[in-house]
Amino acid sequence: MKHILIASALTLSATQLAAKDTYPPLDLLLQTDTTVIGQPITYPPGQAEITMAIVTMQPGQSTPAHKHNVPLAGYILEGEITVDYGTDGTRTYRKGDTLVEALGSDHVGTNTGDGIVRILTVFAGAKGTQNTVIDE
């Protein structure tokens, strides 16, 4: 019986789940259909592949210019990062912030805080599609 309740609860949106008395409480962190620069979220064709990783950057460290070919949701576990999206501006994210990163758009992230920055990243990709492409 419990499995049926959980299985049927999984078809509900996060907002609906939060309102259910029978489902454990959850804190909605993010629910969106656009990226941080306003792009619609689209998925690559093919068999789905989820990748989770924690990115850790030292103070002052920057990423190379890169882009993501698949949707990437991020949660800042600690620290501060400023991302330069070129003509789409810069945005600074701090501990507790959530985001859906730009898709197919070059950007550079820099740890602008005093300590390390750690970001939980979840890529919603597809087998055979690179999650991240570094500009050469």
C-alpha cells in the first residue's frame, strides 16, 4: 500500500507534493522552465542519462570558457561564484542559491568569495552527448 501511495505521489508536481499530508515534507528549491538567461529548457535526443557531481573551486579560480549541451541544475552548497555570460551579463550565486545554467551559451565562472565554492550539479543529458564543452 505504501508503494502505491509513493508511486502515485511521484506523478504530482513538487508544489502538489508539498501540499500532500501523506508525503514527507519537502523544501522546493527550484521549479522552472527557463535557464538563468531566459532560454527555454530543452533536452537532447536519445536515451536519458543523469549525471550528478560536486564542483569545487578555490578562491580566485576560474573555469575556462565553456558551454553546456544539456540542462544543468545547480545548488550552491557553500561559497560564492560569479558567472560571466557575455552579452547576457553576469550573475553572482551564493550558498543556498539554485539555478538552471545557460544552454549552449559560452560562459566563465569565477570563485569571487573568500573560501572555496562547492556546487552540486545535476545534468539531465543523454548518452553520447557531452554535458560540458570547453572552448578551444
